[in-house]
Amino acid sequence: MKKLILISTLLLVASCSNNSTKIIWADEFDYTGRPDIKKWHHQVIPPNSWGWHNKELQHYIDNAETSYVSEGTLKIKALRKAYTYEGDTKEFVSARINSKFDFKYGRIDVRAKLPVEEGTWPAIWTLGSNVNEKGNYFGNTKGDTGWPMCGEIDIMEQTGWEKNVLKGHLHWGHTETKEYFDEGESTNIPNPNEDFHLYSLIWTPYEIILLFDNEPFFTVPNDEKRPYDNPHYLILNLAMGGTLGGPIPDDFKEAIMEVDYVRISKL
């Protein structure tokens, strides 16, 4: 079985590399100003009374200070700046944007440069658009499913203390028993804060493949155990502290995740 998966993975990656995909949604960031409001939604309402999940230490805001496009790239910036939302004050602000587009099966490519500052937690990931999380773009128009039953695919996460490591992960839940499952893999990244690299997902009815610079580093069957069969949308964000961000240095001022392009393709 593993041999068959490996062969099909290699064939699929080779096929995608030979330009056999058709782009169905993209942002090349070939403009200046705020992120295109026809394509992106800023998620700013904390899902919990105490703020965001995973003990994150920022508020996300819709402001030119934390998300803007210039010189051909999107900048998502985290700043040390006190901000209060509904009585809850955080010492940092940043941005979290949702694609106003969801899809089932295909390929996501995000070319990005990551921050080097300790305490930062950048992420490129997806959630099922049927999620009931407060403030997401789709609201309850696609369903009212809790996390992790909606499914989550972490294409790229970087901790606040291992800046040369890429973490890819899946989180999902059984729709009836509500049992939680997760699995993933890590790989080394050369110069992630100095060079742009390509972070990708290939998602089919049969496999889920995470890639770094077009090289697969995590492949699993998309089967009854992992029911990734509902549409997902893309999220780009830069968190501060929390579970994977870790301690934030006292002298931290700002950090940027820079994105050259986002492309979603039909296989």
C-alpha cells in the first residue's frame, strides 16, 4: 500500500510540475494598497471571550499597519501595540485574512518569506468552510460544524523558536463520536527569512500531500479515517506567542510575513 501511495504521489507531483493544472483563483499582488477586498476577508472577531485560540497574544485588526501590498508582495505585519477589543487588551496586533473562495480538491501554492523574530508564529492553512468559528468569511452559509470536525490542513507553520523548521499538519474529528485526530511531519527550511520558498498542498479524493519547494514531505491517504471531503478556504496569518509562538522577547517591535503570490489550481 505504501509503495502504491508513493508511486501515485510521484506521478501526481510530476504532473503538477508539468503545468497540467488550471488556476481557478489567485492573487499575484501586482497592485499597491490594501489586500483586494474582492478576494480577502479580514477576520477580526475573537472566537473566545479571552481572545484567540492557542493562547495567542495578539488581536487581529483590519488596518494598513498590519496588512498591505507594496512592491509586488503582500505584507502581514505583527506589531507591539496595545489594542483593546470588547474590553480585552492585548499587547500586540497583526492580521489574519480568509480567502473569499472555497474549493474541494486541487492544489494551493503560496510563495512566501517568513519572519525571523522569536515569538512569531506564521501560518498558511485551510479550514472547512462549514466551520462555525466566529467572524470567518462564510459565517454559517456553508454549515455549522465545530472544530475539528470541519477539518484543518496546516500547509505551513513555523514556531517561534525553530525558524529553520517547517511544520505541516492535519487536524480532524469524527463527526459522530467527536473524537479528535491529528498527524503531521516537519522538514528543514534553508534561509526561510531571507529567501522566498514555495509552500504547497495537493488535495485529491485519494491523497493529501504537503510540499516544500515542490518536494513532498508529508503524504497520507484521504480515506475513511481522514474524511477531507468538504470545501475548504485559505487562511494567512501571523500570530504572536501562544502554543507555537512561545516566549516573545522584551525588545520585540515588529515582524513581517511576506507573500509573493497565492494560487489555487484545479488538478
